[in-house]
Amino acid sequence: MSDVVIARQLTDRGYGHDEIARLIRGRELTRIRRGAYAWDDSGNHRTRHRRLIDATLRQSQADLVVSHLSAAALHGLPLYRDLPKVVHLSRAGRDGGYLRGGVHLHVVPLEAADRTEIDGRPVTSLARTVVDVARMLPARRAVAMADAAWAAGLTDAATEPVLHLFRGHPGIGRARRAIAFADARSESPGESESRVVLADQGLPAPTLQYEVFDRAGELVGRCDYAWEEHRTVAEFDGLIKYGRLLKPGETSSDVIVAEKLREDALRDLGWQVVRWIWADLARPAVIAGRLHRAFARAAR
């Protein structure tokens, strides 16, 4: 686990209450939750949530497992819109549960196969975690979680027993739909959410990560979405994508220029090119309109 210590460990090492208070004031020690501290509070939100998980586990009863969004954080699933503010824990049972003191305890059916460990932390399996979060999240975000899990190797065979376990429970229909829609080829949450938007707008299913070659057989570009019958490709433009495309010594401006040249080359080959950004996902009809106009131009 991380460098979290609880108050008893500090007092056992000879730190008095006044000294602990002085260390906190001097920012040498950070209070994670009541009675739990860390010597290092650096890192992003995911790292800080892991410390909160560790602090909570050290102060909790046995036979609890980290679950739901907290388990998603440990499994490395995308938490771009769902950063947990409390620690989610689960224990086997059918009644009870609470939300207090920074802990959301879920009392739920919990099979042995639903449990695993990550760096010594008891946590729900990847399959169980995906079903749990898909039951509680809106469709777009549930699909983004499922896509990331599929990219990590999750399969229908692993999730089906969990879906069966929760038959009749709230949200299970939404979870089934998200998992049925999952595709390992989506490379970012924005691409995943876009697929849901496209389907909701009644557009035909695109080919993902489509490679376009020129007449000499050279690769011109790899596009997020393609409708070959409509000679149209599309891209979701997220800031992370441009960072991912950076090569050593390149700047963001270099990448943007290269993308513009690539787009020109695609159009020279007779492809329509459509782009959208995060803000456009709040206006699905705008994206659909751009694509329908591109299909119409290609048909002329």
C-alpha cells in the first residue's frame, strides 16, 4: 500500500499529539481522513484517492473490499467525469449499507470470484467493477468504462456471471446494454462517448480505427471512425490525443500542422472529414448534421 499511517502508528513511533499538529501545520504531514495521515500528498486525484482508500481500509473492519468507483480507480479505468469523493466499499449481504464519514458501504451479493487484490488491497474483480459502475453511471460514461476494460482484456465470459448475479437489480439493464456495446478499439473516453451519441442519433455503426492508404499503398492516416460506403471519416479531438501524438522534440503546434496536412491528404483521396470536440457531445444533433452533410457531399 501507499505511505499512509494511522494515528496509533505515529504515537507508537514516539510522536505526540502536539508534534503531529505541528507537522500538519508545517505541511510535512497531511491529514487524509480523521486519524490517518500521509507524509507525501503529491500526485493527481487518482493517487490521492488511493491514499484515501488505504486510510479507510486501515480503519475498517475485515472482509470489506474496495468496490464501484474506488475499485475503478485501482483498476485504472477512466474517471474523467466521475472522480469519487468518498471511498466505496462492499461486503456480502442483502441488507444494510450506509453513506457517512467519507465511506459508501454497499451490502450486496458478493461471490469469491468477484474478489481480487491490487497491490495488497482487497478489491472487486475487473468484471465485477465494470458491472457495478455500469449499473450506477449514465450510458455514455458506462460505455467508456466498459471500453477501457475490454481494452484491458475483459470478455463477455467474465462479465456474464456477474450480470446473472444481479438479475432484477436496479441498473442491470443499463449495465447489460453498456457491456454489449463495449469495443476495445475505442482509445479514449471521448471516442467511447461519441459512439453512444452516434448510435443514439440513428447513424450507421462506423468502422473504428480505420486506416486509409494512398494509391501507392502508403498509410495516409488512421481515423477514429469511418463510413466506407459514404467515403467519410471522422475524428474526436481531445486535448489528450494531441499530447499522445507528440514525438520527442515536437510541440503541439507541430502536431496540429501535421494533422492539417493529413486531413488535406485524406480529402485529396476523395474522403469527407468531420471533426468534433467535447463540447459538441452536448449537442448530438450538431454532430449528426455534420455527418449527414458529409454523406451527401460524398454522394454527389
